[in-house]
Amino acid sequence: LGATLCRRSKPRCGDCPVAGDCAACGQDRIAEFPAKKPRKALPLKEVVMPVVVNVNGEVLLEKRPPVGIWGGLWSLPECADKAAFDRWRKERFTAVHLSEEMEQVKHTFSHFQLLIQPCRIELCEEVVGVADEVGMVWHPLSQLGRLGLPTPVRRILQWCE
């Protein structure tokens, strides 16, 4: 009966064979039933994303694997936490003009929430070899419109333009 008569929107109480025994009808609370299922709390995953801008106004991007979250899109590098970010930065960059945390971004997927802590790094000299890693490129900030970028990454990069 629930799928055909006793529905949240437009219930058909007049056609229901048990309407006389229905507590919702008897108490004039039809609009309250059936109740919505409570939402499950989504797990929260936190990452740090370096936003590395070189002296030419280009940002360091990496290609995501073809399967998985944001499969095949260009994105910012991703570090598991602040300690991993600090190691990543020290391994690759020595001449840093500015390093600062930006405003956090929360993005909700169907099965979890992602809290991104972007950290802007402005370089003060040319860096050789960083984008030589497979799937990494320097891309002009002014030409991001042509790339396939995840929505939260695009939002973060718009703050840098």
C-alpha cells in the first residue's frame, strides 16, 4: 500500500482499505507520514592540496588516474596531511617566496565529504624538473577554462587568478 496509496506527496487516503484504522488519518497527521529516512552521517576525509604558482604565473597540475574520484581530470597535487605536505614541499622547492594556507573547501560526494586545505606556494625562481614527473604539468592560470578540472579545484584556482 505504501508504494501506491500511502505516499509522502499526494496520499490517496480515500482509496485506502485501512484508512479507518489509520492513526495518521485519525489524528489528522497525514502530511507527517511516511517519515523521511534519517540521513546517514557521511565520513569526512581531509587532504592538503598544494597550489604551486611559478614565476611565469603557471600552476602545477597533475592528471588523476583514469578510474576513481575525479578520474582522468586535472587536479592539484594531493597530500594526506600537513606533515606529508611539508615533506612534499621541501623535497621539490627551495626558493619559496610565499607559503600560506588558504580558505578550506568542503566538497560532498555521495559516500563521503572531502575537506580540502589548499596551501598556496609562490616560487621566486625557475624550477627545473618538477613537472618532469609523469602526469604533471605547469599550466597558465589564465588558461584554466580549457581544462577538465573538478569543481572544488576550479574554485580554489579562481582565488589565485
